[in-house]
Amino acid sequence: MKVRSSVFASFILIFEVIGVALFLRGFFPVPVKSSFSSKSKLSDQPAEPLTGGSHNSSRPPQPLFKRVVLMLVDALREDFVFGPNGRKYMPYTRHLVERGSTHSFVAKARAPTVTMPRIKALTTGSIPGFIDVVMNLNSPALLEDNLIWQAKTAGKRIVFYGDDTWVRLFPKHFMEYDGTTSFFVSDYTEVDNNVTRHLDSTLKRDDWDILILHYLGLDHIGHVSGPYSSPIQPKLLEMDDILKKIHGSLISKEAEGSLPYLLVLCGDHGMSETGSHGGSSEPEVNTPLVLLSPAFRRKVGMEQPGVVEQVDLTPTLALGLGLPISQNSVGRVIPGVLEESPLRDQLRFLHLNGHQLSCLLRDSIPEHEKVSGFEQFRVAEKSHGSWVKLYLEGNTSEVLTNMGKKVLKQYLEALAAMSSALSKQLGKYDMYSMIAGMVFVFQLLVVLLLAMPEALSGAAEVDLPVLPALLSLPFYLLCLLLASVHVLVCTSAESSCYFCSLSWGLVFAAVAFSSAMFCILVSMATRRLPLGPKIPGKSPSRSSGSEWALSELDVLLLAGTAGHTFSLAASSFVEEEHQTWYFLLNTLCLAVFQDVCRKYFRERSTSGDEEEHLLPSKDCHPSVHPQAEVCSERWLALATPPLTLACCRLLRSLNQTGVQWAHLPDMGHWLNSSEHKMVLSLLAALSLTLIYFLIQRRCSWVSKIALALGLLGVYSYRAAVGNVLFPWQHAGRNVSKGTVEARFVYVFVLGILFTGTKDLLRSQIITADARLKSRGLWEIYSGLVLLVSLLFRAHNLPVLCCCLLIQTLMAQFIWKKLHYDAAQTTIMHYWFGQAFFYFQGNSNNIGTVDISVGFVGLESYVEAPAIFLTALSTYAGPLLWACHLICYLSSETDRSPVAVGHGCYCLALLRSVPAAAYIVLVTVLRYHLFIWSVFSPKLLYESMHTLLTAGVCLFFSTMEQSHSSSKS
């Protein structure tokens, strides 16, 4: 069965996306859970240890606090409170930390540092999985044991105001609530005013026990303008005044002889140096935790804050309110909160926490007896029983006190060891799904590699032995073997597997497909391998014979792509992947420069006739060109690689990315400072002007006018939101949301896309006009460029400008003039696309995703447009280079009819090799803790990029089919 290279590559990528999705379903672990389906109850709590006694009281100690106010400030970094600017940002809070009855800690959040997983961690005490990043967009109701459910069951009256994620997680749990949308990041005023407006009336009432306030404004400011922008200080002063109001109200209602209150100030996560979050850098994971209560000793000066885990707050609040600890909590009670309680109560609290952790440890780790903390807890429990016996006998000597302190120390060490062991056991992997996905992807990769000689041949067709494979005996034997393995695994697995939960129809389809792929690749291997690396019909620029001769550039492209794949085996190379692509891109420019020198200068000395033949202008145009034009082409070609190198070097200094050096200042920080707004305005205006001249050349006059007005609208939008200045703009002008200006640009984007689509459809359906098709493609590309220019931040507009400049120069003077074939051109586009992904300031850290662009032109949160705009802005670099590849190869189809097929196949191969290698790598390293902060975002990026490439290849194959139809 013969299929075109583009169709073959498209289907391979589509099935590869399915395989990657199956692997991801198994890789993202199910969080550590207790084996008990019910939730914890007071009646289930263990009795107090007593040596030699039959039974002792199972009643927990009295609650420590009557009322709890939890004030959660989204994206509150610890240096905003404890740092050098703490007195300036939050003076009242800093005074309480230094002189008040407080305990202050740096609470460490675990990656992913996004809101919904952090709320789950605070309420359940568990460590959410990385898959919660996706679920953060639409949070379902939380069904596992949690603090909010325990409080409601115990009759506590809970009032909530703030982020509506809480309302979605805990429906029908709050006596009174008012949720605010958390994703509309352009609003950082009303979103907090809607919380504070309830505060005065609520604080005057006595009909509540727990008050939860979740303020979002600080997080929104960080996303829009960063942690060092001018709105940060006023927002923090606002939060400080709110804390002062709450604290004053609680003090005024404090009654003599009643239980004290507890006021908690904390953040769900921090904020990176660029204002985003989601990763595991220190500014993102370090949050302040301030506990205020008259039950604590008053401080006499500033002390170094202790370090606790964020999940430690869950058992602390549960025991402080007299509630059972959530079954799945891996946190340990904060000892400072208990220090004023009687020693017996302190030991009882620690015993309850230790019993809960030991039960979870027993359920989660098969060899739990070997965990040091488990044995330490058993020893401490026995010592505790002896201490209780002496205490009940009336022993009041100093020996009892010293013994109690020793037991207390044993408990604390045991809790720390068990909590650490549980935290490292992040989850239980679905190994069956992981292995099935890995085998699936690897089979596709082998088939793709075996098809290389035919896919890159002159016919650009692949002969797949589908029918012989389906009719062969090994196919049916493999189906039986795999089906029996599936039954064996699903009936003997200790935990449920996702693959086992699928219907038998889907399972049989997967088994048949995998068996067929294996038979096909074996048949292709026996047919190809003895023939050697002969590829008929290869481009004559490579070799005049039938052998596939590799040039120096070919060796570089293949070695660079393979080297990048091997580099993914180290976490540091994944963290700093941009350095790999910057190095490869610089090397590529030098290699291209060598080709240009050889083509235009070195080889021209052989003979005058050969010189005339080698000059690209002569090759493309038989007519004699003026000598000046030939000379200018030659020097422009010679200047293109150095100019590309210069652009790449400038773009590297624009945005610091990665992990190790992301905190260092860069040109982006300098341009975004208020002192240099005029410089940024001039740079943005110059960039938009150059973008217009670079992109308008192939557009119709209607699209040119729309493009000019659209780019003017882009500048107007940036001026409206306060990023740049108009010459006539007053300094005191209020900053708007820019909604009108952004929608003005959207109108022109849609107009240009409509015009381009109309021309493209006319060229494919009505008339086979190659010029009309080329214009339609370029107009669609120009509409995409206009949309990206609107989404890019002002300081990133030079990235887009340099992208278009390099594309224009390389297409005009390198790829076309030096006769690089489709495979070489495709790999170069791929390399440039990867490098420009990092030039934008992106990285393999999910915290670098700029979600503020998802709300450009929107007045409220609308999920579908927000996700689309965010994804488009994040992957703008690879997408623009892929679209340019489509336009370029389509324009070259008449000169090389198989260019589209070759390009599509090379794209599929470039995506399949690193994706398959990465899946194998992660499977091997699945028990390493560091993969969660480094490898998980990279896996999501690889899957998204594979999906994007599949879409591009589908478009490729459609264009090739249309071209073939028009030719026939």
C-alpha cells in the first residue's frame, strides 16, 4: 500500500499523540491516599498510650482556639514580609512579627505552584500531582478527606470570600460565601474590593467559627507587570491595612476566660522574578506563614523565621480546632503552636499526628517497617505509655518532666522522618499504561525511521506492507499473546490501571494496531536493511549518483538533532535547554556562512563558466543580470549569517530564562522599568514598523491597509495599558484595560485571515492558480503575525521583528539561492523555532507561561479564548517558523514537487525522536524526585509540541493533495 510521505507522517504523528497521551495518563501519579474510603472521625482516633493499662481515654485534648481567620494572599512571597522591604511593604505585619504574639515561618510549597493544587495541599495536607495544573482551569469538587469537610461535619460555621476555586472545590460547605473569578488577571482592584466589602459586617457578627479570605490582586499584578512594578507596594499596603483591621476586631472581641482566636496570614505560592508561578524556584515556593494569637508568647525582637512545609498547616489547624487530621495528610503539626499547652496535651497532639502518619505510611509503602520514622514512632509510643502511667500515678518529680521532654523529642523526630518519607512517595505510577504508551510510541518511531529511504526519495511515497502484515500468522499470534498479557495484568494488578478500565473494544483495537505495527516494521526491516543506505532520486545538489551523500551541513544537522536528544538525559540540560539550542543555532549560522563563502567566492575561481553556473541569480533567471545586481546578491548572501548571529545574540540578552540564571537582570527588566518607558516606546514603534515592511510584501492591498491599521492598534493597546507612551499622552493619564483597542486589532486579524482563506480556497477549488495560493498562505501568515504582535509584551516585539527579518533573509539569499532541499530547510526551520521559543523568555518551567495574554481584549474570564490565546503566545516561536515553512515549501512546489512531502516527513521525524527518547528516559528515572519539578513540564511541552506538529503536517498533506489534484 503506497501513501505519500506527508500523509504517512501525519498519521504517524496523530497516533504518536495518542501514545504520548496514554503514557502521560500513567506517568502523572495518583496522589498518596489512604486505603480507607471513608473520612476520619473523632471516634476512630486512637486511645492515649498507657503501659500496663487495659484502656485509656480516646478523647482528644480540648481545642486550642475558638475562632480561626485564614487570610490567604495569592502569590505572597516571603521577602514581601520578612525581606529588607518588609517594613515598607507591610509595616503593621512586620511589627507584629517582631514584637507581637506571633510565630513566623517560611512555608515551602511543592511544585506545581499554582492555586488549585496549593488549596488542596492546605486543606487535605497531601501533595497534589502535576496533573492538577491542567485541572486548575476547571476545578472539580474535592471528595477526599479535608479540613473543610471535617469542620463542617463538626458543626463549625464557615464563611468564605475570595477566589471561586474554593467554592468549586467545596460546594455546600460554606455557611456564607462570595466567589470572585481568579483567571481575569487584568483586574487587581475590584477582585479584592469584592472580598473586603463583606469584612466590616462579618467581623461584627458572632455567628461564624472559621473565616477564610482569599485575595487575588497581588497575583494578578505579578502576572501583568512583575514583582518589582509600581502597583506592588500599594497592594501590599492594602493587604497590611486589612490584616490590621481583622486583628483589631479580634482583639476587641476577646473575652476573658474563653478560648483565644488564631489569625493566619499565608500565601498559596510565591512569585518568580518575572511575576509568574508554577515552577520550583525559591521565590515561587517560599511563602510567609504568620500565626497570630494571644495564646503565644510575645516576641522581643526580630527572629529568623523557621522553615516548615506548607502541608504542616493542615494538621496544625485540625488539632487546634479539635478536629481529626485528614487521612491523606503528610504534614506534621507545628511544635511552636503547642508550646504553651500542658505537656500531656502536647504529647497527645503529637501522638494523634504520628498515628495518622503511620497509618498512611502503612497504606502507601509496602516495606513501611524499614522506614526509620515508623520504628521511631513505635518506640516513642511505648515511652509515651510509660510516661502516662507515671503521670496518672501522681508522680510530679523532675524525672517525669525530663522523661516527657525526651518523649516529645522522639515524637518530633519520628514525625519528621515519616512526613519526609511520605513526601518522597509522591504517588503510585500506572506502570502498565506507561509501558503500553512507551511501546506504542517506539513502534511508530521505528516505522518512521525504516521508511526514511522511500519518504525522502524522488517519488516521496512510502510502500507500507499493511495487507501482508494483517494476513500473516505472526499478527494473530501477537494479538493472542498481547490479549493474554492484558488479561493477566488486569486480573493480578494490586491497584487499578487506566488501561484495564477501557472497554474491550478499545483494548482489542489497541492490541491489533500494536501487533500490526510490529509486523509492518519487521517486514520493512527485512526489506530495507540488506539494501544499504541507497536512496534513489535524491536531490542532485547532494550527489549526482544514487548514493545518499552527506554534506558537512547534513552531518551538522543530524549530529545536532541527535545530540539534543541525548542531552535530555540530564536534568540540568532540561532546565537549561535554551543553551543547547543557542549553541546549535550559532553553529548552524557558521556552517551556512561557510557554504556561502564556498559557493560565491571559493568555487568561482575554478573557471569563469562554472562561476556563472554557480551564481544563484544565473541559475534562477536565464537572462543576463547587471553585474551590480549580481554583486549585491552575493554580498547580501554573505551578510545574512553574521546578521542572523547578531540578532540571536541581541535576543539572548533580552530575556533571561532557564533556572540557574533566570533571576539575573536582563534587557527586558531594564526596558520595563518606569525610567526607560520612552526607550521602550521608541523600540516598540520601530519594531512594529519593521514588522509591517517585512510582512506586507506578498499581501493584497486590502490586507496591507488592514495590517497597517492593526499594527497601529497594537501600539495603541500597549499605550492604553501603560506599557508605552504616545507623544501627546499626559503623564497622569489613568491606565485602562485596553479592551477597545485590542478588539479593534482583532477585527483586522479576522479580516486578514478571511481574505487569505478566501484566496486559498479559490486557488484550490475554482482555479489552480499558484500565485493566488501563495498569496492566500502569506496573508494567513500575516494575520497570525498581527495577532502574535498584539499578544507579545512590548519588550518582546523585537523578538518578532528579528524572527521575520531572519526568515526573509534566509529564504531570499540562503535556502533558495544555495538550493537547500526540503529536508535541510525543514530541520533549519525546526531549530530556529525551538530557539525562538526560548528567545521569548519561555523555559521548561511552567512558571514562565504568561497567562495574562489570555485576557487581552476580554472583560471577563472566558475559558476557550483564554486557553487559545495563552497557548498561541507561548508557542508563537515554533508556530511562526512552522507556518513559514508551509508558505516557503508551497511556493517551492513547482520547482521541487516533492518538497512538501519531504518537509512533512522531516518534521515528523524531528518530533518523534526526542519524544520517544524522552518517554523512555522518564520511565527509567520515574522514582527520582527531581523529575517532578523539571521533567513533568517538559513532558507537557513535548506532548503539546507533538500535537502542534501533527496539525502542521495535516495541513501539509492537504496542500500536497490539492497540488496533485490541480496538476492532474
